[in-house]
Amino acid sequence: MPVADASRSGAALAAPLGWARRGRGRTPVGLLALSAAIALLALAPVGFLLDQTLAGGWAEVERLLFRPFVGHLLVNTAMLVVVGTAASAVLGVAVAWLVERTDLPGRRLWAVLAALPITVPAFVTSYSWVSITPAVQGFWGATAIVTLAYYPLIYLPVAAVLRGMDPALEETARSLGLSPWRTFLRVTLPQTRVALLGGMLLVAIHLLSEFGAFAMLRFQTFTTAIYDEYKLSFDGAGASMLASVLVLLCLFLLVAELSARGRGRYARVDSGAARPAPPARLGHARWPALTGFAALVGLSLGLPLATLVYWVATGSSAGIDVSALLSACGTSLELGLGAAALTTLLALPISVLSVRHPSRLATLIERATYLPFALPGIVVALALIVLSLQHLPALYSSTPLLIVAYAILSLPLALVATRAALAQVPPIHEEVARSLGSRPLVALARVTLPRILPGLGAAAALVFLATVTELTATLLLAPIGTQTLATQFWAKASTFSYGAAAPYAALMVAISAVPTYLLTRRLGAVVRPPER
Amino acid sequence: MRFRSSQLSLALAGVAFLAIVAAGCGSSSSSGSGSLTLYSAQHEPITEAFAKGFEEENGAEVKIRYGEDEGLASQIEQEGDASPADVVLTENTPPLEGLSEKGLLSKVDSPTLEEVPSQYISPAGDWVGVAARETVMVYNPELIAPSELPASILDLAKPEWKGKLAIAPSEPDFVPIVSAIEKLDGEAAAKEWLEGFAANAKHYNDNEGIIAAVDSGQVAAGIINHYYWFEAVAEEGKDKVPSKLHYFGHEDPGALVNISGAGILASSDEQELAQEFLAYMVSKEGQEAMTHSGDWEYPLNSAVAPPPGLKPFDSLEPPKVTPADLGDGSGPLELMQQVGLL
């Protein structure tokens, strides 16, 4: 996720391929086997899905796949992903440039405020809007609202790159006669390419797998249709078919992102003596810019929070059951912490493999974990229900199984953060430790681990955030009687009980604020402009 | 990025804080003379009313898993003998009929079945109806004059309704309407009606979406179950819900009464306690608890009055369609796929 991405320095961020030559020696077989096993665990739901899809034979595939309804979903989903991702990219880059590279008044404050919408789950934002006016339902409303909810995924990494960028390149371009606008397009923007594409990939994958927001906004995508199929028939040939299309769409996005990233290298041998870029003067343009920021923060953050407060205070269904609220809160925290610990642990071997021993196989293993990430929670849950009933009945309907589901659904988030942290620690330190007689694992634990602890913390925080707001997998897999803030919110919001739902949403935002605060503090500490 | 001890301690402090809150929030455990597991596809208020009322009366503990009609039924099937469920409560009868056909339900005690009119219980005695909902048309009075209201749901397939209707084909409440038309007028008529209705209607995800669309004037009318409208009025206030309800009556398929029912799993080890739970659900106390839950469903025990404001149950004039006629609901699904609704 971008917050962690942002913590790399600009040069390292832009150099995903540059580590290839740093790997020393042969890849340890144990590490490779462990990483492969973890990737296989993550891929289990995908395998199950393909099995289900093909079980009925090709005729069944044809009947269920080539029907008008699937075409309708494909159009809806494709439009949403294209327009939503493009809009998020434009908004994210514009916000990043304004707060990092101009003399916008109050830019430090705007920089923080513009990042905060990631604390509010998209389905809570949607609920806020829908409770004010149903006019936001449908394609344009849905696209606008999810853009407001997800643009920080692009803003944060792009801002980090802009901050670390050496202005010398731009100055050279300007001195050679390029206009400021063309300089931005031809010099500045290409340098943010890796961060921008990575952010866009995350936004697109979120749009593919988001359920709650689009259900609230009454916009049909593959993910909401899969839930509908589950409502009407569990046996799932239809749902599996739709989910398989989703996997294909995700594969397409992964390949598209990799190829759009291209072979261009943006890494520098040395980050040089970069000085902070002199801020561009906005002049009179600062008034529309300020108005834009006020509107952005108002719409993406102010309005959802104000609506929550309003509903907590006035909803007629708001007889708050404090013990139910606290019990749901406790469950959410326990599950969130459990998932954060497990997922970070699982991400560690794969990160070490892909950073310290890069190879095609390592890339394949790492990228494979993105496929289940694009699956709706409900699909992973249905797969785990059947797999556990068939092979491990003792695990069925247990908290450990639910936590495994969370891990499968959020592994890439932890990977991005741990990889970024590992990449910052030169292998030379470990090598020195080993040359002095430490065994490899000991060197890793004693030299590298302490230095990547903040990165592991970021990974855990990201997984915690994703888990606390997870809905559909929790509904199906949670042990009987277990209610989380998200499931309670959903049960109430989906029967119009806006007032009763609001306290659960408010608490969800509140406990998300702790890890978000840690993340942004870390971000602030790392990427704050150098002291002058 | 440098490792900073201040950051680490901050992170640790954060984790410690969360852990402490988690410990403090821990759920309370309850004790009782026994424990039942209820799989419920019903709304939370009505489920809780049954569960809490029974816990108070009996002393047993009721654990609840929520889900959707067919989803829960199929989950029970997957679980087989190992199913943790003792009792299943659904919004509609088709999933119960499906479980009954597969022999997964126990017979319900006859005194329990006798509390409810015989058309609202399982033909095989495998489940009992606990609540009812009426199919209605919700319409925007600014867009439709009372004189333009259709006499039958079948009229909504006519071309003059093009673009004026809302449909939520994935609502489990919609499927029985198709079954009812199929039963009363035949499969060809049902398919023709579906095609016409689908061509006239805009898609929405659920009944709530239909009401919102009608209230905001995006569409003129839609078919829903009555209780969603009463819930919307109760939560948002009458002034924010300009729409009105039109009851088809006259034994029209559009006046179909949907039955929410409960059954006992044959695999349950708590048969006796489960029977007591079902008996409680249809008893005067259970039905009153349900009508006071704010979920606006009709009670099926004639000794209990419906929530105030509802049209009297015996004036609804529903079509003569039985739960056996509706079956397990698989027929209409295929029909709906054929016309592109699913």
C-alpha cells in the first residue's frame, strides 16, 4: 500500500528491478520452499474456484458465462474501473503536486487532511452519502464517491516521489526551452511512473473487489452480483463463474501494470545531493486551488464524519446497545490484531526472497498473492468453507480459519510494506555479520530485523485496517455468534436503521485512526523535507 | 528510513493500547440450561426478538449465525451431519422446502404446527411459518394518479410502463412472485410476463433501493414486500418517504403473501430444546415479541395483533398459492437467467 511505498526514498521507489544484482549466492532452498508454500495457501481459493467453474463441463460454462447479464456486469465493471482509476489518478497527482511542489497556503495541513480519507471505509462513506440523498446511486455517483475514498492510494506514493525528486532534471528541461506544463508532462510525471502505476493498480483492484460501497450505492459489479448469486443459490456454479471472470480481469490488470511500467529505469546510482525543489508560484491560481482543497476535504472527509455524528445524535433507531457495541469492538480488535500478526509473518519470507534473491520464480511467487487480493471476501470465504469441511473439519467455523482468510485477502498489503523496508537495508550489513561468523538466519534476525521493525509495523497496521473493515468473509466465516463492528454496521445499515448503524461506523473509524496515525507519523518522519 | 526507538515505542504503545481495549471489550459469556444454534436469514430485529425472548423464558442460550436464505440452506447442506445448526429461520419458504426434500429437517411437534393456519406450514410437517409479509406495489403519487394504478401485477409487463418500474431480481422475495404466476397462469405466461416486466424496469439491488428510487422519482413504481416501506417510514419519518403502497388484492399473484418459517435440523443433538424454541416462536409471547421488534411483519398466531398501521391481514386477499406450489424455487431462477435478469 502506498503509505509504506511512500517511505522509500524516491530513487529506491523507482528501482524495483535494480536489486537484481545485489543478490548474493544461491537462493536458499528452505526459503524458496516456505515462500512457495505460503503462495500456494493464498492461491488455494483460486484453485478451488477454477475447479468449481470447470466441474459442470464446458456446456455449463457457456450457459452461465455467455448470457446477457454477464455482459451487463462486464460493461459496468469495466467502466467503473477505467473511469474510477483515471479520476483517482488525476486527483491524486494534482493533490500531490499542489501540496509538494507549490506555495499553496497551508500545504502542510492540506497534505495531512488529504491523506485522511483512507481512515474511513468506502462503505461508510457510501452510507453517509446515501443517507443524505439517494441521488448518488448509480454509475456517476458511485464513481465519484469511490474516487473520493480511494484517491489517497495514489496521492500518497506520488507525493513521496515528488518530495524526494531532484529538481535539477526539471531545471535542465526548462533551460532547454520546455514550457512548465510540458516539463511536468515529459520530465516530472514520468519520474512518478512506478508510484503512479502502483497506486492505480491498487485502486483498480479495490474497485474490482469492493462489495459494501457498491451495494450501498446500488451499482452492480461482478462482486455485488456474486453476493446476489450467493443469496439465491449457494452451490455456486454461477458465482464461481463470475468470480473466475474477476480473476481474469485481475490478471489483465497485473500484466497491464507490469508492461506499462516498462523497461525504463528511473533509479539513479546515487540519489545525489538533492535539494528541495523551489515551490512553483501559484499566483492568483491559489484561490481556485484553495477552494478545490476545501471542497475535496469537505466532501471526502468532512461530510462522512458529519453524517456519522448526525445519525448518532438523531437517528430514531439509535437506542445504543453499549454492551453489544463494546463486544463487537473487542472482536474487531482481536481479529484485526490476529490477522495483522499472521499476515506480517507470512509476508516476511516472500519479501526476503523477492528482495534478497530476486528471480523470475520469486517474482511469480510474489505476484501470485495478488490474485486472491482481487477476489471478493465472499469468494475466498466460500472456498475456505468447502475446503475446510472436506479436509479439516476441526477448523471449520473457527477463529483461526477466519484469520487465515484475512491473511489471504491482505497479504499483498503486508508484502508491499515489508519489501519496501527490506529494500532500504543494504545487504552489506548482513554480509558483514556473516563474514564475522553469524549464521544466515541469525544475521537476519540480529542485523536486519531491528532495522525493518518500523516497516513490519506499517505492514501490520495496513492489514489491521483492511481486516477491521472486512465484511463478506467475516459474515460467512466468523464463528457462530461472533459479531464485528463491520457486520453489525452492515446488519443495521441494510435495513434503513441509519441511526443504529452509525455508532458502529464511528467506532470503526476511531479504531482505524490509531494505525493510520502511526502510519502517517512514520510517513511524516521519513519524508519530511530535510532541515535547511 | 532509520530505525528510531521513538517510533518503535510509539508502535508498541499503540499495540498495547489496542490489546488493552480488546481485553476490556471482551464479550460476556452467558449461562443457561442449554444452548441452541440458530441460522437466521431474517432481519436482525426479529431474529433477536425471538432469541432474546426465548432465552428469558427458557434460560437456554441462543447463538446466531446470520446469512441469506439460499446461502444458509446450502451451507447447512455442505455441513451435513456436522452442521452446528439446530434451528434454521428463513425469510421465504423455498429454502426450507429444499431442506425438507433432502430429508435434512425433523418433524415439528403438532401443537406447534396447530398454532398457525394450515396454509402457512410445511406440507410434510417439517417447518412452521412464524411471520408473513405482503407483496405490494410502492408508487410515487406525484408520478402515478390513483386512477392509473394497475389492477394486476400482470399489467406491469405492458409497454405503457416502459422505464417507469424498478426491479430487484436478486431479492429472495422476488422469486416467489414468478413461481406464483407460473403456478396460476403457466410457465409460458410467467416467462412472457418476466420479459415484459424486465424490459420495462430499471435494476436495483434490493427492496430498499426500490423504495429510495421511487421516493426520489427515478422510477414511478416497484414491487416490494410491505415491511421495507414501513421500516423506511419509521426510520426516516413520513415526510421523507413520499411514496405510497398499492395492494393488488383480488387473489392476484401480485398480492402474494410471503411466509418466513423455521425448521429443526435432523442432525441436531438438541431436538427437544429446538422444539421448545419453535413452540415459543409461534406462541402468543413469541409472536408479540416479534411484532414489537420494529420489523413490521404480520404475526401468524391469530391471538396476536399485527403492528399498528398495517392493513388487516384478513383483508389482503392473497392468491391461492401454497408453499408446496412455490417448491424449492429453482424453476424461476432458470427462467430469470433465460430472460437476462440474472
